[in-house]
Amino acid sequence: MNKLHIFVMVFVFSFIISGCASPEESIYETVEATAVKEENFDKQQEPLAELEAAEKSLFDKIMALGMKEFDQITKLADEALVNLDKREEFMKKEKESLDASKEELNKATEEINKIKDNELKKQAEEMQQLMNNRYKTHEQLYSAYLSGLSEDRKIYQLIKDKNLKMEDLTDQIEKANQAYESVFELNSQFNEQTEKLNEAKIKFYKNAGINIEKSS
């Protein structure tokens, strides 16, 4: 089973702002606050990857065993099912983090409407749209990932059946692979949107005259 979960790198910026906050500065603070909300998102990536690798190892061990070792097969299948439950919990935490980020972004709308420079206002609106598109993609990614987990569960339930027909297992593995192909595609989209968003953020900050420095 080919399952890929691409890590998303989020760039963090420090800033120096003096005087009363302008709409542009308020937008900056709000947008960077969304990044803070996503810190828990980042924390889920490594344990998720480790669990995915562990489940792949369990599956390979099961496939290497013969039916005479059915008790061992059942034990490994149960371990895999526990693994899937843990991954679902990590994905829920990931989604909660993105939901919190999305809620934070809503605060920027009023400030964007206050921007007097039309070109700068347009850039702010484009940045906001990129962020909303990214949130939408993650919602689709979350749904696709849960579908993949559901198909995986069916695999291990089949494996625990002594009367399992190999063609049924093969068909179910194919369904799981198809589900994770969607995950891979949506991950790619999410990464691309993150890169575009970071570029849009830098452009807006620069044109708004906000002094930023990329943290090391």
C-alpha cells in the first residue's frame, strides 16, 4: 500500500512595528496569529509519519506469514487497527488546529476593507483568498484521509477472517490505495497553496511597508 503524507513547512516571520497600528499592520498581526494557531498542526506531522511507517511494517509482516500462523496474523492485525485509531486522533488534532487558524483569519476582513490603497487592498484580498482555499483543501484532505483509514480497517478485518479469499483481500487493498491516491493529490495541492500563500504574505508585507525578517 502506497501511503504518503507530505509534511508542510510553514514560514514564520518576526516583525518590528512602531506607532499606532494601521489596517495593514493589524492584518499582519492577524495573519501571523493564524500561523501560531497552526503550531499544533505541525506537531502532528512527525508522529503521524511514524505511525504510517509502523502500520506499513505490520502489514508487511502479516503478508509474510502463512495461514498456519493465524494467531500471530490476528495479533498483528489488531495492532494495526489500534494504529489506525491513533492516526485518526492525530488527524482530528490537525484539523482542529486548522479550524482555529481559519477562525482567526475572519478577523482580518474588517481591516482589509479599511485599506485605502486599491492595489494593496487587492493584494490583501488575494492573500485572504489563498488562505481560505488552503483551508478548504485541508478539509478535503482530512475527509480523504479518514476514507483511507476506513478502507484500511476493512483490510485488517478481512485478514482476521480464517475463510478469507485472496481475491477479496486484493480488491480491498486496491480500494485503499485508490483512497490514498486522493490523499497524495490533495497533499500536493495543500503544499502548493502553502508556498503561494507564503509568497503572497511576503509581497503584501513588503508593499505595506511592514519591516519583517525571516527567522533563522
